[in-house]
Amino acid sequence: MTKTFLCLFAFALMVTLSACQQKTAFDAHVFPVGATSWGYAITVEGKPFIRQEYIPGLSGRVPFSSKKDAKKVVNLVIEKLENGQSPTITQEDLTGINFVRSPLQD
């Protein structure tokens, strides 16, 4: 019985470690766009993956007015990617992270 338990435990541990090693490494950074706006980029293993200069989930080309706002959204995008979800951002997603458009973005 103990031998069977140890074998099952070792197998479960190997599967868990294997899954952790296969996790994709996403890297994000925020960058200035022009003099007053911000965007973000995501790389995968050092290779460009997403470059976003406008707020996703909004109609039109509305830039991020602050570095903090761009960071909020890129963190959500990475969270979605790490969970195997589409990186698409909706207005509901923006509301969920308390993203508030500034008057300058209207």
C-alpha cells in the first residue's frame, strides 16, 4: 500500500513539474507613444508577440493617457494568456479592473 502511494505521489509530482516547465514566459513592458500617451508590448521568450498603442476594448483609436493604465491592461492580458484564454479585452474586462477613461480620452 505504501509503495503504491509513493509511486502515485512520485508520478503526480513529475507531471506537475513537467507542466510548470512548459509554461510560456510572457514578458511585458510599457512604452511612451508620442509625448503624452502610452502603449504596451508583450514578448514570448524574447520575441515580439503583441504591441498595443491604443486601449483595446474601446471603439476607435484611443491611446492610454497614463503609464498606470497601460500597466493595468497589460497585466490583465498576461493573466488571460497564462490561463490559456484569448488576449482579447472587452469593455467588461476594463470595468472589471476598474479602468476609468480620463476626459482626455473622449
